Amino acid sequence: MIKRYYIFMSRPNILLIILDSARAKNMNIYGYKNKNTPFLREFQSESTVYKQARSPSIHSIASHVSMFTGLHASQHGVSEYSVDVDIDATIWKELERSYGYKTGLFTPNRIIGTASNLSDAFSHTELANFKQSQRRRDKVFTESYGVKDTSEHLSFWGNLQQALSDESKFKSLVNCGWAALTKAEDHLRPVPNNNALSGDQFADKFLKWQKNQQDAWAACINLMDIHSPYIPDDRYNKWGDEEILELQGNTSFTVGELLKQSNLWDILPRLESLYDGCILQADNIIQKVINRLKKENKADDTMIIITSDHGEGFGEKSRVDPQVRVGGHSYGIHEVLTHVPLIVQYPGQTNQKSVDNLASLTNIPDAILSEVDYKDHTDKFTDEVVYSSTERLFSDAAKHFPNIHDIDNYIGPWQAVYEQDDGKIQKYIMNREKSVALEIRSIDDVSKISDRADIEVTDRYQELSDKNNFSYSTRDRVSDELKSDLEDLGYI
């Protein structure tokens, strides 16, 4: 039984911690082999762990809009990273407008903080400073040859030959010289690993902000430490070696590169060891935040939600089309992309609870309002039917990859419906004319039960209501600085 002390306290504080790109499959708290969530393992003794939580979509913008509004991805329709959405429809504006909450967003995530207007839903924001976080470009002339344009590790003479064989010899030579200068600068003036992405400084900013709040507050911390390029600080890199770090540093894993270079699929799974270290790094940041709240006697008065907006792929094959392999989180609706962590400490909770029922992150606003309104405390996260979908890759992807013969296999929409019967979870997936039905018995035990699931998917998605007057618009132009930053992170 979860104890609650609403008679003696004001409305609870709300803290939503989003571990960007964290998949349940690689977290020790969900049974993974590497002990990369030591604090969360300890924290579960006083929280509720949802074992079957699913994300609304497989990329940041769509999932965040769902988590902030309570609308399924197919209802709100947001799939472009650079948009202006109806922020009045978000839980953060509702908390501020109807309950007098002070709200804050703390994140280096460019999608949430800069590319879209989602940060406008908060009264206080701490976002990435581009002048401090912008990394150097790989080359000066983007259309000409650069040393990272080949998966081979060429010598000085090899790169010189490549540059001289390029149509724009001068520009290619400048690119090679630029790469040599930046490499030399890295040795002379090294920058700490992952400095631009680490969420530690944003956790500190949150802790300072919440300490100054006199009344109830609601905050979202989005940590990018687990997101590509998977470079944990040295103290957390317990499973990756120098060879893997070198592979990571000399290889591009953008969608285009993965689809063009088949040898990258052999390298990608090896990066999981670095990814595991990134999870350990995020776990440490969570520990600092929660321990500080406990020290200040605020944890008992706070609803703490720890989750992720989507998972990550390391070469897993699609069940819909085995020719399609998942890399990053740009397409598909694979379990490694949708099965995410969800750990909740309700106000006053002191006991451990484990939930095996299906849960959806789209229900976050309802769960928050249930606590704020002191409503009945039936579980608002769980649902009989759970939806997860994405439009990506977009239909115009073919023109961007004219030399990839099977590009149509990757194009969306990808739609999934989850249902649960007698403890068994069925997943129905549809990608245009292809569909499949699966049975999920555990995080590592999934089997096909049918080659057809189009009727189940189509019927369920037709049952969803309209967009409920939710509106958004796509921005016409993205600054070159932001575009370059998003390219570095694999968003473009």
C-alpha cells in the first residue's frame, strides 16, 4: 500500500526525468547483465517499477508531444523535429494555469529546447548554449571529400590521393587540412568527453532552481547522456575498451551511412558496451538529484517519474521485414525502440511495487493530474490497449537515397498496437502493406504468432479520436548553426 499524506501537505511537486534514448533491454533494473543502474536498483525498493511500459513513438519530438499533451502520436500528428505546437494543450501550462505551479525545463536536448517551441510551455528554462556546446564541423566544404567520408582508416597519403582524385581538389585538400588541425587541437587542448551533452550541469541548475521555489513546482529534466554518440565519461566506461572508442570516433552512423555501408552493421552492436556506460552515467545523475531532494526533505512531497522518450537500435532485425535492421531511432517500431523504463515514486511512497500490466507514456498527464487533484489513486499509467507509431522514414526519403534499392522497406508509417490477455502481451505491427502479430513473453522472448495483423491495427487506429483541435505548424527555416548541431547528433 502506498502511503499518502495529502491532509498535511500542499499539492505535490512534480519531477519528470527523461533519459533520452534509454531502452529497457539494456538496463540492469530490468534484468540486464551489466550493473549499470545501481542507484535505480536501490531506488526501486521505495518506488513503482513498470515492467511493460511503451513509448508513444520512436523519436524525441513525437514522444515528447505525447508525454506533454496526453495525445497519441497519430492524434497530434507531430513528426518533424522543427515545429511550433499548441503549448496551451500541455500538462505544464495546465499546471501553471489551473493550479498555480511554477514550471521548469532543464535540458541540453536541441529538439525540445531549440528546434521546436516545446520549451515555451515552461515558465523557466535552462537550455544548451550553442556557443559553448557547438562542436567543430568535420569539414569546411560539405560537398567535397573529407577524411570521414570513408569507413576505412586511411593514412596521410591515402587521404591525399582521395583528395586529389576528387572533382574539387582544392576544397578536398582544405577539408583534409582542417581535419588535421582539429585533431592537433584536440591533443593540445583536449575537451572532456561528452562535454556538450552531459546532463550533470542541467541537474545542478534544476537543484538550484527548485531550492528557490516557495510554492509547488513541476519540472522536466531531459538527459542526453545516453543518446548517440555514446561517449561516457571515463569513470563510467566500464565495458568499452580503446578499440571500441576508436571505432566510435572514426565512424558515422547516420541513417544514410547505415543504409549505404553494410559493414557498419557489424560495428554498431559493439557500441552497446559504450551505451551501457552512458546508462551508468545517467544513473549517477539521477542519484544526485534524488538524494538532494531527500536531504532537503522534499522527496516525500514529490511525484518522481523516471522514463525515456524512446529506445535505441543496434542492428536488430525487424519482425515485419527481416531485411530491415534498426540503427539508432530513425525508423521502425521494434521493441528495442518502444520498450522503455518507467519508474515512479508517488508522494509518500515507501514500499516497493512491481507492475506487469501494459503502461503507456501517453498517460503521463493523466497520472500527474490524478496526484495534483487528489483523485482516486487507481493506476493511470496502465492501459488495456497501448499505441506506438511513427511516420519515419518519410515518404520522400527515396529522393535522398537514390542509390539504395530497398529504401521503400524503411519508409513509414510504422504502427503498433499492444494488447494484454491473461498476462500475455500481443503486439500487432503494420508497415504499409506489411503486417505481423507477435507474442511477448519477456524482454528477450518474442515470437511470431501470425503473418497478418493489418485488420487489428487498422481497426484500433480508427478507434482513436481526432486531434481534439490540437494544432501545430512546421517551421520554414532552421538556422545553419542548429542544423549542423542536429546533424552531429544524427537527427538530420
